Amino acid sequence: MSIESYLKKHTETLVKDVGIEAACALTGKSKATLGRYYSDAGEHDDRFMPIDVVAQLEAASRFPHVTSALADLRGITLSYDTERRNAASKGVNQDVVALAQRFAMLMSEYNQAIGDGKISVNEAKRMLRETLALQQVLLDMKLNLEDEVS
């Protein structure tokens, strides 16, 4: 897949995440204009969504689809943390429990994704979100361990 088609695919996902009507209202762009940004038709090969429009849509979306795609292209891992914990970490013991729970959720996503023998883009995104959440738990655990050592 080319860089252009990869970005267009994620642009389409972003617009569909927000909803075409809502995307039009947020950006002041028409359905046709938004559609051209992710169209794979030859006459739209050089059309891409302006970055300010991406920012407006990602603020309203559930996930920063285009930003994530750009990071992927550069080999950068983003940490997207929408989790709002009920309580702050209380130490390593709680972190171990949270780690086990997050790992179980990742394995559950994997089991669901591999059920048909193929991992779809949406399934991969859900697994990526769980992997990032697991990474956050590990970081919290590391910080708590460092606090206990000092």
C-alpha cells in the first residue's frame, strides 16, 4: 500500500468515526469535499485533508486516526490515553493486578480477532489500544517501583 492510499484510508476512517454530517458541520466542508480527501479516484490522487481540518475532526473523534497513521509511517508509537481511572495507583500490588487485567483484555481482543483466521484493521486497532493501555500500566508500575527503591 502506498503512503498516499494509507493516509486516504485513515482519513476516511476519521470522517466515518465522526460521521459525515457531523464532520461537515464541524469543518464547514461539504460532503463532496470531504469525500475527495479520501477518494482513491485518479483525479483526486493529489488531494489530502488540510491539517487544520484533521485537527478539528480528531478533536471530535474517538481516536486520532490520521495522527496515528502519520506516526506509524515514521515508526513512532503514540500513547493515546482516554482512560480516566477511578483512583490513582496505590503501589506495586495494585499495578500487578492492573497488569494482569490489561493483559487478559489484550488476549481477549486477540482471541476475538484471530477467530476467523484474519485480523482486520478494526481488530488490529482495538488490539493496539489494549497494547498501549498495557504499556501505560507498565510505566505506572515502573514509576511505583522506582519510588519504593528510593
